[in-house]
Amino acid sequence: MRVGIVGAGTMGTVHTGSHHEAGHQVAAIYDLRPEAAAANAARVGAAVAPTFEALLSDPTIDLIDICLPTPLHRAFVEKAARAGKHVLCEKPLAPTLEDARAMIDICREAGVQFYVAHVLRFFPEYERARNLVLAGKVGEPGVIRTTRGGIFPTGWDDWYADYSRSGTLTLDMIIHDFDWLRWTFGEVERVYAKSLSTRTTERLDYALVTLRFASGAIAHVEGTWSHSGFRYGFEVAGSKGLIDFDSAKIQPVVVQKRAAEAGVTGVAVPESPLRESPYTTEIRHFGRCIEHGEIPIVTAYDAYKAVEISLAALESARTGRPVTLAKEAF
Amino acid sequence: MRIAILSLAHFHGYSYAAAVAKHPAAELALIWDEDAARGGAAAQQFGCAFEPDLDRTLAAHIDAVIITSANVHHKEIAVKAARAGKHILCEKPIATTLADAQAMVAAARAAGVQFMTAFPCRYAPPVLRVKQALEQGAIGEILAIKGTNHGRMPGGWFADPGMAGGGAVMDHTVHVADLIRWFLGKEFTSVYAEVANRFHDIRVDDCGMLTMELEGGAFATLDPSWSRPAAYPTWGDVTMEIVGTKGTISLDAFSQNLSLYNNDDRVAAWVPYGSDMDEGLVNDFIAAAAANARPPITGEDGLRAMEVALMAYESARTGAPVIRGA
């Protein structure tokens, strides 16, 4: 598996390492900022592609991995598909359902495989929780709560703060939770939401979203770019039991430097190491889907449905009304 | 100050009775209960007289009453107590309908007696600390609040719609709704809610999710679900995540617990060591009654918090947000 990576920002950097760990050969990396591409390329012995087209015209590249800001996804996916490359695209799939649908269609027409990096399905705590739910350990699921977020993110050109590009945390971040919830608890019927993004021009976002599932279960999703650090967690309460997880409480390793040695103040850095990063597990899986026909754990259609929930939440936050999702699949 | 407990249908009555008994300037004079066995046993426990007749109780030499009956009986008892000239501390929710709550507040006003709604959470030291931090401007203006008041399904009359006026949403909306109003000093303007029965085979709702807006544009959500399984290490929680313009505050009001693992118990248990909150509530009530002064939590406060639960039920019925006063 030879991979061309587009984007050398936060996710491009993570994916570069993960492809390498998964045994994929990173052939070349393209970024608008050649120095960023060069830094990532140097880590894995890849070339720096002078243009995106150079990646597409390299006949030895099987997969194009697109780690770009959301509004750029459609154009890059379309070009990659037309060039006959399999495509892996960062989440969220697209800023609109129209774009999301078009991307899926063009990959289908071009006969290339198309994956979207909903990595939460590869986090073992989320996978274990889902398995417990499916095994009936909580009985009938009743109320599910999720939380995610921390500090307001900074990215290239500060694109997260430009909501016309990032789509707010509701599209960019808690789409992870929407996808996991739909994977675990089934289709969502109705969405109601409030969001700071519609109320303040400060560099703050905070969203509280209620989902009602077709099963009757209720979920509450919290997303924050108003806190410090980063924290995520969930609670699944059902008729027979309850599962909870809070990343802030799971700290198998804490490295603490004494103030005198650290310079200014003592800082504790907690870590929760795994043998393999969930990003690598995910990318290894997508590689096997392409090369060996492994059944995908998450499809582009799933990614489309997650975008649908995010956009419904944003519409609800804007209008103050609950939004009922379309029942029919496309 | 001679005080009567009116009904022990709600188990908080025992804790309030204990707080009265401890108070140096108050006397637990009488217990009335519609259930003579329960009332008699409680009277014996607290070393006071039991009176099986409500009218005779209210005609007795007492200054104030604490009402801990089933929700639906609050109004009749409170109106009688007010007319008999007794100051009133009433368990939450104040009533089950707006008309009942208004009648209670009006009766107390007409009789010139003090009416206090029992929101003991305002007296939990972690909650008081949050109130103080907010007043000191620690996080600037409040923009949003995420609240929970989880619990176990209490059973008994709590699960009887005719006695409780609702289920989890009626039982567990008012505490956090009151804290939100208290923290912000603003009124709710709209409520949207999903309400369901997912956990227990009972005739009332056992879970829900409320989303509220307040004057000035802050928003909040509240999970009032009876979603703690029997195996959970504690009864439930009151939590609030408060997002302000300058920072955030996380409150987990009843997290001052030890973890106990005992071979004779089936499950792990959290043993609370946090400070008692009912005593502060009862002490403030006794002080207000003694001075015939407005208590720190009024009937109006009780009414506003209950109104949120009623709006939640209406929203769940109509599928749309309910605008207050619309």
C-alpha cells in the first residue's frame, strides 16, 4: 500500500505516523506549506510533492489521504477519485449533505474505495462500551450522555475560528460522538440543540445537543471549546445497568516535574498509553479493506449520516426548533 | 418556636424533623400524618406527640409547619396551615399545577405568614461555594449550564401520577432549575424536553432531557432521569457545568464520598462525608418564621422551578419548545 498524504497539519501529522506504523509506505506528502510537508516527510522517508497533481499522477500511489480543512474535502476527493485513487478523508466528510452525497457518488462512479476517518470507532473504550451495550449489559438503553472538548483549537489560518469553514464544534468535533451513538444505538429520529456559536463572537464555542433515537432512547451530547486541556467521556444508563467513562479519571501514567526543575511551575502530564494508537488501528483497518476486502467498520454512508446529525443540530440551534431527520436512506 | 411536621410521606421529613429537634430555639411539638402507623412511629422516634387529625394539629399551639406530604396534597395542607396562621416550609416540588402553587402563595400572603420552599441544595457547601465564586465574578457572565439531577426510581407514591403529578421530570427538575435561577438571577423563557419511560415498568416518566433558555440569552440543559441502577454506588447526583465569559465551573455537589468495598455487600458503595444541608435549610426557615421576615427561598421560587417541569411536560406533548407566558 503506497499512500499520498495531503495536508501536514495536526491530522496529517498523526496520519503520517499511523500509515508508517501500519506498514503502509508513505510515498509523498503535499501541503501548501512545503516546510510542513518536508518535516512530516522526513519522519517517514517520504518525498515532498510539489503539487497535489504530482501525487495524483504518480502511478505507484494507491491511496490518497486527505487531511485538510472541511470545505476543501469535496474538491480534493473528486480529483483523487477521478485519478483512480482510493480515498481516505478526514471527518467531517463535508460541510453540506449535497457535498457529502456528491463525494460518495463520484467515488462510486470512479470505482474507487472511499473511507472517512471516524476514528472514535477504533478507540478501545468506545468499542468496549458498544460491545457491552450489544451484549445487553445495561439492559434496554435509556439515557446516554457524552462529552468532548477542551481548549479552543488553533489550526492553519485559524480556520477553526472561522465558522463558515469549520462549521463550529458541532460539525467539526462532536460529530465523533454522533457517529459512535448512531453506531451503538441506531438511527436518530429528532435533534434539538443550543450552541454558543449562534450567540457570541468571542473565541468560545459550547454546544448541548439532545438526540431522540428511533428506539426511544435519549442522548445528550456536550461539546466544548470553552474549557482547558482536553477531556472526553460518556455514560450509558439502561434498564439493567450503567457504563461510564471519563478520560480525566483514567490516568495510568502521570509524569510530574518538580517546579524547580520545570522552571516556572510544576506541571503534571497524564497519559493513557495503548500498544497501538487508535489512529493506527483505524488506518491499518482501512488498508486491509482496500487490499484484502475486509468489511469496513465505518462507511462513507455512516459519515454522511453523521454530517446529517451535525447539520440538524446546527439548524436547531439556529431556529430554536427540533429538527426531524429524513427516514429514508439514499 | 413550636413546629409541627405535616406528613412523612416524603422521606425528607425525617431529616427536617431531626434538624428541628437539634435547633436550640425550636421545638418539634407535633407530628401529623395521614398514615397513623408511620406518624406514630416517627413521633416516638423524635419524642413528640402524634396527632391523627390535621385540623386539630393546626389548631394546636404551634407557630410553624413543615409539609412533607405527597406532592398532590401540598396545596390543601398549605392553604389550611396559612389560614391557621402558621409559617410554612413546604417540600419541593411546591405543587403539581400552577393554579395550586399560586393558591398556596396567595394564601400565605393573605394570612401574613411566611412561606418557604424546601430547596436544600442551596445549602450544600459545594453549591454555596459556586454561588460565592459566581458573585465574585470568577467566570464573568454565565453563558451556558449543563445540569444533572440523577437518581434511583424512588417507587411508592413517587411513581403514582395521581399523587406525584408526574415522574422523574416532576421530581428532579426543580432542584437544578432553582439553582440555575439563583445563580443567574434570571427567569426561564423557554423549555424544550424529551420525556420518556425507558427504565422501569411504571405509569410515570422515568427519564427526560430538558433544554431551557433564560432572559439575556443563556441556555441550559438538565437531565432529571431516574437512571441510576440499584447496583450504582450512590443514590444519584446534582452536577452543573457552568460556562462563563471568563472561565468555567464544574460542580459535583454530592461527590464528597468514600468508596467502600465490603464482602457482605453485593456492590461497592460511596459513603458520603459531605456536610449536612437540611440543617441550614431548616435553620433559615426557623429564623425567618421567628422574625416574621421573608425567607431566603420563597413560594414564588418554588412556583418558578415547578413551572419548568410543567413546561417540559407540555413540550413533550406538543413536540415544540414552550415559551413562558406565551
